[in-house]
Amino acid sequence: MWSRWKLLNLGCRFINYKPWRWRSSTACDKALEYKIGEKIHGFTINQVTPLPELFLTAVKLNHDSTGAQYLHVAREDKNNLFSVQFRTTPMDSTGVPHILEHTVLCGSMKYPCRDPFFKMLNRSLATFMNAFTASDYTLYPFSTQNSKDFQNLLSVYLDAVFFPCLRELDFWQEGWRLEHENPTDPQSPLVFKGVVFNEMKGAFTDNERIFSQYLQNQLLPDHTYSVVSGGDPLSIPDLSWEQLKQFHATHYHPSNARFFTYGNLPLEQHLRQIHEEALSKFQRIESSTTVPAQKLWDIPREYHVTCGPDTFATDSTKQTTISVSFLLPDITDIFEAFTLNLLSSLLIGGPNSPFYKALIESGLGTDFSPEVGYNGYTREAYFSVGLQGIADKHMETVKNIITRTIDEVIEKGFEDNRVEALLHKIEIQMKHQSTSFGLALTSYIASCWNHEGDPTELLNLGKQVTQFRKCLKENPNFLQEKVKQYFKNNQHRLTLSMSPDEKYYEKQAQMETEKLKQKVDSLSMKDRQQIYEKGLELRTLQSKPQDASCLPALKVSDIERTISFTELDIALAADEIPVQYCAQPTNGVVYFRAFSSLNTLPEELRPYVPLFCSVLTKMGCGIYDYREQAQQIELKTGGMSVTPHVIPDDSHLDMYEQGVLFSSLCLDRNLSDMMHLWSEIFNNPHFEDEEHFKVLVKMTAQELSNGIPDSGHLYASIRASRTLTPAGDLQETFNGMDQVRLMKRIAETSDLKPILRKLPRIKKHLLNCDNMRCSVNAAPQQMSQAGKEIENFIKNLGRSKKERKSVRPHVIEKPDSKPVGGDFINCPQIIRKLITDPTFKPCQMKTHFLLPFPVNYVGECVRTVPYTDPDYASLRILARLMTAKFLHTEIREKGGAYGGGAKLSSNGIFTFYSYRPFVTSYHWVEEPLSLQRHKWSMSSCGPS
């Protein structure tokens, strides 16, 4: 993003600010003019609801001839979004809705070229394009800031979902197929292939995913929730092409569709295009996709499953997971759902919650079980609580703790401050606006709307908060009674346990082998010949250049020729610390960030910086112990985070800035309290409580271990870039597999005192105003007060008694480059202290991490040029072209992998990545960047 800066050496005083007024929302005002019963392009308006807390107006409509439902959210936001969702209710685990989601995007009647969805990535300015398969619906969203692009994408999406080609070869590619291991050799063995087949094999290497899936299947066993909507790899090969087409005919109909649009583009334009290009070609049908209510149990049930072992577990004898889950009411009862969601947060949220105290601090496990808390994504919601990382012998103990904790909550209730903290959190959520607000809205309403709930009522959070406060006032035992009703007296209760089996993946592979043998043995010679020929046909089709001229594209004249600038002011707080101020309509929220350098930190302490950051806001500070600190953070802020931060220089690959980033936000009325909390954290952090530290260490180690199955390609890429730039080694230390393994070792340590003693040493080098800079985003009328608070914060910070020298001998002091278009006043230049190493030589490295699950992740990195180099933009475009023109075809279409591509990061590292063994793609470029081999590095994670 381009910025315009004004450098002011005026302490905390601000000049030349014009009086600020909120702009009237043209989009909202226009929407308020619609009349109930008004007909527009085949639609009838049913409801117009202003929601001023969210600065939007909701307009509900129905399509007259098909009954399609439509919700338009008018808001003065140029990042416009469209989505269409269908209720999809499979009755088996063949993955038919998931495979259909993939296959409809492979070509349609109007756009018959192969894979128009991915081809549009290079013909669009979309800020988001994707599709999702949930347990009972499928959602197709996109967003863009360009009106012509919106029309183009809308046309492609409408044709894809309502008029897809659904070609058999596309089904083979995206779903599953039998194909020779070498498609050109009919003597090579037949194997299962397919994008979704491999995606779901990868998904079920994640033990948390396995647990969550079984929990839903067993708690809601009577209908669609008893199956795997994404597909069980052992059931996917039972799906036929004919069944796929039939599922589309019965589920992808306008009578079963819900349309959503968001932003400042005219509603009439959307309605006309949707009616003319799609809905006018259909008539109403009776949808048979309704999910019936789950029959309630008379007695609780128990179920046990197995999973693969976790090689990163801190104790190999403690890998069992157990939870107790309770079925709750229908999510379309919006106020009851709101109440139970809030109740869930009170029960499990943070160190002051009863289940945190009883379970996490018991020392029996490492973290809460997967799916902990309130889940409102199925017709009937459910609440789950338990522990992971426990010994088998402690399962009964955990169950007893859960029962006892429920009884204690019924008896004692909740502190008023905790309830207020949660209501404060809701207020911040309503006011905090992200750039993807439209996407957040469509995701938020999808499940409730899917079951005929009122999406407008769901968005009216202010009304729900008011009703909740009224219920609490009228009945002080309101929440205890809910706990008794839905937890104590609820017989529809499932106890699910999961333990590792050393031969789990071997058994899964054996079952797949047996499934394959069953399929192959049933083939006739004619069938085998057809499979061979179809494999060649698919390979030929995948390799054939595609004519994408039928797809819509933007012209240069459709794109804004000017770039909007964001005005930034910089002032020096306490005459020394640069603070950047950005005035924005932030809805009464103030955003604060600070960066503090790590240059003086001794080398032996650097690996412990991520742990320091993780626990800094969770150990207590000043007069607050860790429980009181957590309470203050919830009451006064929207969260406080501390993270390691490595900033590559924009003009030299071998220079970087290292430090820690502090981030938080709050309502403007709480700014003074938030900055006081930061002052206490900087000046008086607590590092004495070894028992609580042990709990935090175990949770951190467990979170890192759980994240590997979903992020293996990122870990591989970080590792591969380690020897290419000086900053790469630090990234591996902070965010790579080195950090995962370090946390595992720390969590396995019985005596944490030596680790705990490192934290005050890190604090001395980091938590002071030496080499610090800050930034604030707030409404203009808040800037004066924000300046005063930042000034006080800086003045209260400690300073080193003597100047500390950088540990690294080579430090370059570099002035910040002047942005384009700024007006400058004489003032000291902001100086950044960058680390460099004149002796550094990039070198080649190959690494393979052995992981127990049968999925590969590969990262291959190339050292190229820095951000400001003239070739950088060309390389950035090249990465996109290589992904779209070559890697997508080779890795996903031919190889059947779920993901793969190329990207160029701001640090000048060109990365190739894949969830499968990497396919070299250099030959696609005529002159492969003239790269020497020593600038290339590779890493992989997967089975041996």
C-alpha cells in the first residue's frame, strides 16, 4: 500500500486537522428507500432493516418464480462481495458435495474452457475467490473492488453453479479415478488418483480433524451429520459420475439457493444480472434437502476411536484425548444460541474460566480437546469440553472433573466482571471493521440461514445484548439455570475418547490396498483397456493448451488509473520515539502497535524469543496476577499480542531488521487503561510462577505440534530458505521446525527454572524504549488524546543505564526512504538499525523431515532480487504465471495434489511449494532466471 507521510517534530500536538464528520452512507441511504412489496427484476422486497451498529442496511428479497432467497447488505465499503450457497445434505461419505464443488468450477455452458475458476485468477482484480463445502451446505464467494470485475466474476460463478458441464474427465480429475501409476505404461500398477481423494487423505492425517469428525458423526447420528461431507478416502471410490450429476440436479437449484451481496454497488444491477443470466431459466421446485431434528437420547453414550501417533508429543505415554459433548437447541433460536455461545465463553475462555482452572491447570493434559466450546455449524448446536495429551488412566478422572465443575458452576455462578468482559468483547467485534468484513458476514450467517433462520435477526447483535442484560437483571440465576438445563440434566451427551495406534497409518494403507484390490479384481479386460485409454485422454486434455478467450476479462479502461494514498503523520514522543499516526473512521476503536529492536540480545537467548512473546501477556504484571491481568485485558482491550518480527530490507537481500511487534486495540474510552496495561507489562512483568509457566509451555508446544499437518508446506519453505539470506536463519529459529522441536524439548523438561530465568534477561534487552517506534490508528477527533497517552507511555518506560551495543558487529543505520507525494517539515530522520553479515554466502541445502503421516509437503526456494530491484515486479508476475500456466496443471491436475504453486515474497525469496513431491518447473521458463545452484535450496516434510 502506498502511503503519504507528513513528518512533524511537534511532540504530541497536531495541526491542520479539519473537523471530522462521519460521511453519510450513500449505499445505506439508498437501501432505506426500498419499500416492502416492491418488485425489482423478478425479485420482491420482503424486509428492509437498518443496523446502525454495523453501519449497514439489510434488504431481504425473494425471487418470484423460483423462491430463491436473497439478502443484500448495503454498506459504504468498496470491497463488494457475492456468495451463493446451497443446502447440500449427503447421506453417505463418498464426498459428493465436495467433489461437486470442485467439478462445477471446471467449465460451464457459457464458459466451456477447462478450469475457468483458476483461469479467472489472471483475468480479475478479485480480492477473494474460493468455494467451501461444509457439513450441510456449499458456499461460493468472491469479492472485488472493481464494478466491471464484479459483473465478470458474477457471470462466471452463476454459470458454474447452475449450468456446469460436469464432464466425466473432470470428475475423474477432481474426484477419483483408477489410473496406471505411469499413465503411458499399461503394465504399471493401477492406483487411486484424484484431487479430492488426495485432499481428504491429507485432511485425515490431522488428529484434531479426526476427533472433530467423529464427534459430529456420533453426536448427531440420524441424518446427514453422520457422514463425512468432504469424503472418506475409503468411500470416495464408491461415487459414480451419474450420482454426481444427480446430486447437482437435486441440490443446485434456485429453489434451494441463498444469494448474498454486500458493499456499495447498486442492488438493482445485481438483481438484473442474476435474474437474466440464471434464475429466469428455472421454475420453482419443492426442495427435499431439509435436515430433520435429531432424535434425543434417553441415556448418554460413549465412543472410542484411534489415530496416528504424534511424534512431537511432549510425552509419548500421554497422547489420549477425551471430551464430553452436549447437544443443544436449534441454531435458528437466535437468542438462545446467543446466550449459549456467551455461556460457552464463560465456561472455557481464559484462565478465569471454571474449566480452564479445573482441566488445564490440573496438569493432566496439554490443552483443551478439539472442538472445545460452542459449535453452531449444524442444525442443532453442541458444546464440547475435554483434554488432550492425557494418559489413558486419567480418562475417568477427566470425566469426573467435568461433572464436578458443572455442579460448581450451578452452585456459584459467574462473577459480574467476567460477564461484562464478554459483552465488551461483543461491542468491540461490532465496531472492529476488517477489509474482509463482507466475507466475515456471509460466513457468520451461513449456517443459521441454511436452516431457515433469519439472517437479519442474527446480525442484530445490539438487540441480543439488550435482551441478555434484561434476562440477567430479572433473574440473577439465569445462566446457572441454563447450565443445569443443558449440561446437568441433558441425557443427549457423548463421551468421545481417542488414543494413538502405532500401526494406524499402516492399517489405513492396508484398507486402501484392499479397496483398490476389490476395484481392480472386478475389472474386465475391456474395463482395463478403457481405463488406460481414458488415462491417456485425460493426460492429453490436461497437456493441451486451452483457449480461454470465452472468459470475460478487464480492459485497461476498466481499471482506476490513480492510486489512493493514505495520509500518515509522524511525531516524536518524548522527543525521541517516532510515532506514526493514521486518522481513519475507525468506529470508535483505537489501534496501537510498537516495534522494539532485538539487536542487543545475546545470541543464546534468540531461540527463546517466541516463547517469551507467547507468555509475556499471560503471566501477570504490576499489581495483577495472571488471572487479574487476563480479566483486565478482556475488560479494557480487544486483545494484546506480542510476536517476533523479522523485516527484510527492501533494497539489500543480506540486510534485515529484527525485533518484536506489540499489537492491541481498544474502544476509545479505554485507551488510557490499555496504555497503562502496556506500561505495566513493559516495566513490571511477572516471571515467577513456575506452575503457570509450565501450563503455558505445554499449551504452546501442543499448538505447534497440531499445526504441522495443515502447514507442512510452510515449514518446508521456511527451512528451505534458511541458507539463502541472513534473515532466513532467524525465520527458521523463530517460526520453523527448529522452534517446534525446541518447544517439544522444553515441554519435556521437568525443571523449567533454567528456562524461566532466561525471560528476565530477554526483558532487559527488549522491554525498554531503546530503538523503539510506535503507530496509532484512530478517528481524527481521538488523535489528540491518543498522542497524550502515547507520550505518557513512552515517558514511563525504562531506559538502559548504559548504551548497549549490538551483538552482531555489522549494523547499518539506514534512514527511512521518503514516500512519494509527501510534504516534509524539517525534523530528525527516522533511523532503522539493520543487521548485515559481509561474510554471508548463500549455499544449497536439502532437508527431509520424517513425519508419521502419509502426506508429503515440499518447499523449494530460490534467492532472487530485493523488493526495489527493477526485476522484482517481473518476478512477482512470473510467479503468478508459473502457478497458473504450468504448476497448477502439473501438480494439481496431473499429479492430483490439493495444492501447489509459486510465490515471490518481499524478502526476495522465490518459493515453489506443493503438498506432493515437487515437480521441477524451471524448464517452463526459457531462461530460468540465470540462477546459480548455490542460490537454490529445498526442504520437504513427509514419510520416509
